[in-house]
Amino acid sequence: MRLPVFMFAALAGATGLLRPALAADCAAALDQATMNECADKALKASDAELNSLYKQIVSRLKDDQDAAKLLVSAQKAWIAFRDAECNFSASGVDGGSAYPMVLLQCRDGLTRKRVEDFKTYLGCEEGDLSCPVPAAN
């Protein structure tokens, strides 16, 4: 009786039937594929927050096209930096099963730092000359 249960569990794991249950609890991830999925999920959440904040900044810069262009340029350069830095950072495990996780965790960490930068820009006090983003109306 143990053999059929074991075979079902092995088959379910191999076909991905158990993956949604494992992915739901990233803190308890037990296999590399699930850890990779969790890293991807974390980056997507950070990236969504970054994009939301970016749109808020763009909205505040609607009356300053020069500053808006500088933001676009800075963001493109930041994305290129983030990706290049993380490609380098993860190069030690290139070709291994942990590579996606290491790469995505690096990107997530740098994205979260950029989120904090954007939050700082959005929280500037009126009259702060060191802040490129005007205060909310």
C-alpha cells in the first residue's frame, strides 16, 4: 500500500500538481524550482510597486518636461545598471539550478532600494531644494 502512495506523490511532484501548494508558502519552500518561483514572485511585486511610484512621479512632473526627460533617462540607466550588476553578481552560479533565484533576488533587492528612493522623492517637503519632485498639490 505504501508504494502506490509514494508513486502518486512522486508523479504529482514531477507533473507540478503540488507546485501551487508549495509556491503559496515561499518561506517553507523545499525545492529549487519553488524557490525560483518565489524569487520571481517577489521581484514582480517590487517591480509593480516601483512602476506605481514611477507613475506618481511622472504625474508630478507633468509641468516640467525637462525634469521628466531626466527621470526617463535616469530610470533607463538604472534598469541597465540593475540588470548588469545582477548578471555579474549571479555569474558565480551561472548554469546551475540556483541561478534564476540568485539573479531574481539581486534584482528584487536593488528594485526595493529604488522603491525607497522613489518614496523619498514623493515625500519631499515643499521648498526642499535637493528634491527633484514637487510636493503633491
